Amino acid sequence: MPEIGPEAPETRNRGELNANQQRRLYITCSYIDKLLAEIEQVLHETASPSPFARHVIDITPAQTRVLEDHIRRVREQLLRTLAWQQMKPEPPEIPATRSVLTHLEFIDIAVEELKPKYMRGSGTVPDDAMDELNGIVHELRSVVTSMQRYIRQEFGTNLQSRLEELEQTGHDVGLLRSLEEIITRHGLVEFRARVASLAHRLEDNNLEVAFFGRVSSGKSSLLNALLDTHVLPVGVNPITAVPTKLRYGNALRAEVTFANGRAEEVSLEEFKQLVSEQGNPGNVRSVVRAMAEVPSPRLKKGILLVDTPGLGSLARRGAAETLAYLPACDLALLLIDAGVSLNDEDIGTLRLLYEGGIPSIVLLSKADLLQEGDLHRVTEYIQTQLKHELGINTEIHPVSSFPKYSLLLDLFFERELYPRFEQARSLREASVARKIGALRDSVIAALETSLNREKRGREPASAIDASEIEVKLRRINGEIGEQRTMLDQAFLELGERPEIILAELTEKVTARICAGEKRNFAPLEISEWTHDAVQRRVDGALVRTRKSIIGAAGTLKEIAEAMSRSDIPSNEDAELLLREVPRFEIEVIPVKISAARWSWLGRTAVRALVRSNLREHLGPVLKEELHRYKRALDLWTEQTSRKMEAFVNSFADAYRAQLNRIRGLSGGAEASAEQAHDLARLLRWDSEEHSKARNA
């Protein structure tokens, strides 16, 4: 309401009300306008798709128009009334987006309260309803989240503009642009997330090349030499839990992300401290990601280099769940130290890379340490061992970080890396083209259904088929939606109960002593056992989550086949969602157990002594490290659960919308000549070239 100040009687103009009277006049006019808005809402209730209408509409369209004319006249009179006192309505102050987002937050809270754990307040929830009730919650939440994402992201960056920019850079996105226009025009909102995802995939032209190798294998030195920079610290042990990415930038700059999700730009010196054991012992600063921009011509084409932690004992385990700790990279470079040659960790790392489907190149680092004849013999030995252990034939590329041997790096970049970069980019674009083709088929099916045209292929013919499919969709929505809660609970126990790990270590050491297998335990050995005990518990949670996302992808495939749809999720895409899990690392603790004098004691006494020793020396450090590790896991869980839900919903929403159209339940636009025109346009779209792209 406008500021209205009190006027002295002697300064009052003719016909002017006092301040209180003006305030009452303004409030009354505002209230009348609010009532008029409610009348308009009643008049237009027939046009609303709301299933919870309040009024029986007994007013004809012609009568509605007359009433609207009267409403317009009342509003005109309200403005004249205010103008009489030299007042006017205040301009609006609250952004519509803020209001919509606020309402969506309240909707999200209301949806959350439908979960079984809250519904129990109204009575016991039947076991056979639990999964579907969770599914309903996450289905509703996915739509709300999609709307929130649209407001927060696409309002600021128009999707059509992004596609136009991609076209200007040489990408063939004509079909994707047309699909975006048609999807927007006909309210096919279930496809918008997929269009945005494909645009993002095309915008990301980087080829991620990850460097793997044991500690002191020369990764940091080699990366610095490749880029002619000193951005990475050399001569100190890296923080093995912190991958460091190097990408192109016009000037040197660095940024780190902490376990609480906060990203911060730091100086180059501080960056070196944060990514080194010397400057950040035990990762006390809780760094989970590090990125540096380097003005190197070798990165300008879009190559992004990743300095990864050594896999250590993880590489030797070779279990399927250990793939989750690998980065989601396009190419892996495994460095084998020429001064140490091949060992089990190198072989295990290469095995993991192959099992993870990551193309790999083997580099023999520190080649300057060997004479030419020795270099040939070592290279031949490594090739023979890899053939024997893994059954693979691979070329070994000698490299060195010394300037004298810079030609080796030049040859490697020109002959190996750049050609693979171009090949990877072509494969990525072909993959996107196939997915655009699948999206085209889905939009065609949606338009055909709306127009009640003859369907291509078999669609669910009965309400029973559709109901069964809806139940499946609801259940996988519920299972994937609950993964965050499941992971949070698993990691909470890990972070808050270090005594579980101590108890496991106690039993392991006690068993070895009492069996007479071992009497002395070195600090390094106990630290490795601690690491493995923690990692096994994380692996257990990952196995369950992996089973859920792969199972969801399988169910979505079955549904797609039943509906004759070409937009089908792949297991490979599902697997990639669980990559880059933070790894637990703990420094070597000075806890040395010497049990030579305990041999005469019974098992109970030995266990008590071991437990006391571990609690005293390992307990405090373990508790602190587990708290820190949990924060990193929490950030990963939040990001990964969001990706999993988006992955499932990008397919489930489209399938569900198609079912609703088949059964006439869709709230979308009515069939129109414009829909028929767009359908014909997509059906005609350069079908021969489209087919070639999909089969490339």
C-alpha cells in the first residue's frame, strides 16, 4: 500500500480525505479486486484441468463474457476511485517465480508426509501397499522437482537458444531443435529433461583422460611436463582420495570443492597445499574435488586431464563393486614405473579398467632411467606379463618428464592421444544422434496417440496391461527414490560407530594370534586392514544400490518392449551413475602389536589386550577420519541419488504419459491440425539419413 502521511487540516485540498480514510479506501479497493479475481477463477473453472473442482458451472460461455465485461468495468471504476485521491495501485514486488517455487516447496512437504513412516500415524500401512505408496511419493516428487528445475535453470538459459548456439558451432542439431519446439508447443513436458540432457552432452566437448599409477609412479611430474606448468605438487605423496582435474583456461586458476558441497577458488600455492599430503595431512580440510585451469595448447581442443589416486589394495581385490571407485573417464593412461617395473597393483588396475569398459593405454614412466637395450627388454617383459595375466595385447609407450626426453611426450600426444580424442568425439556424437532418433520416435508415438491414429507396433491393449505397467513404474520409482535414505543410513552408522570397525579388527588380529599364524603386526598392516574393513562396509551399500539401479533399468526395458518404444535405457548408462565414489584413506597409525609374550594367555585375554591397544592408538584417529569420510560420502550420495532418480524418470515419465494418452487420461493439449502437421513433419524427417545415424 502507498505511503500515506497525515495532512494538517489547513493544508488539505478540496475533497481530499485524511490519511486514515485514504488508507481504508485503498484497502477496500484492493479487497474488491481480490474478490473479483476469485469470481474470475469460478468463471473459468470449466477450463481448469483440476480433478478437484468445487463448483457446478451453470453459466454459459456467452454469460461468462458479459460478466467479464462487468468485472472489467468495476476495475476501471476502482482505478478512478483511487485517482480521485491521487493514489494508484502499488507496482508488484514479488517475482512470480518466487511465489511458484514457494508453493512447490509446500507441495513437496505435503508429498513427503505421504511416506509410510508418516502415514502410520493414521494406522498401520499394509505390507503390500508399502512399495507402491513409496512409488507414488517419488512419482509426485519427480514431477515437482522437474517443475522446480525448469524454473531455476531453463528460465535463465533458454533451451532453444542453447541449441541455436550448438548449431553455430557445427553440431547437427536441426532435429533436436525441431523436437524441442514440438515438445514445447504441445505440452509434452515429459521429454524436456531428455532434450536438456542431450544438449548438455553436445555442449560438453571435453575428452576426460585419467592418469592411473602407484604412488611415486611419476603422474604429477608427467602431467606438469605435458602442460609445461608446475600446477601439481611434486616430491610429496598425493592425497589419494582427491582426484585433480586439469582443463583449458585463458589463465592459471584453481578451485576446490569441500565435503560440505562448498566450492572455493584458491591461489595456486594453496591449491598445491590442499592436494598434497604434506600440506593437507590426512585430508583434514575434507577436499573432495580439485580443478585447475591451465592455458596449455594441449588442452585447448577439449582434452581434460585427471590425476587420480592410486588404487592400492583396491586394485588387487578385483571385485565388481570396486568399479564404482573409478572415475567416469573416456580414456585411461596407466603409468608403470620403469624403475620398479610391473607389479600386482598395476595388473589389478588395468583389469579394473578393462572390466569397467574404459579404453586404456599403458605408459612406461621415468623411461630416462633405462638404457635403450634395457628399455626394450622391460617393455617386452611388461607386454608378455599383461598377455599372460589379462590375455590382452597392448603396446607400451615409454615417456619421461625430463625436458631432454620431451620428444617422447610429443610423439605420444600426436600419434596416440589426439587421434583417440577425435575418435571419441565422433563416437559420442554418434551416440547422441542415436538417442535423438529414439526421442523422435517417442514424440511421434505421443502425437499419434493424441490424434488417435493407427499405432506403429504393439501398444498395451487393455486397462489391465496399463495397470500392470503402472504398478511396475511405481515400484521402481519407490525403490530408486529410497536409495538415498538407504545409503544415508548405511553411511551414518559407518561415520558414527567406529567401534564396529575396531571390533572387526580386534577379531581378525585375535584369530591370527590364537591360531599361531602371527605374533607381530606392523602399523602399515593394521592400517591396510582398517582401510579394507571400512571399504567393505561401503561396498555392501553400493552392491545394494547397484542391484536396484540395474534392476530398474531392466524393468524399464521390459516396459519399453511391451509398448514398442525405442527409447530404452542401457545398463552402461545406469552403471556410470555409480562411478567416482570417494575412497577411504587413513594414515599409517603408530599402532604396533607384539604378541610374543601373550601366547600363554587364553583367547578372551588376548582379545581384551588387542581391543585395548587398538582403542588407545587407532580409536581417536579412526573416529575423526570416519567423520570426515562420511561428509564426502554424503555429498556423493546427494548427487548420485539425484542422478539416479533423473535417469529413471527420464524414461518412466514418458512411458507413463503415453499410457495416459492411450487411456484418454492425459491432461495435455487436445488433438489439433497443428499436431497433425508436426507429426507429418517428424515422419518425413530425412528418414534415410536418420536411419544411418542411428546405425552408425
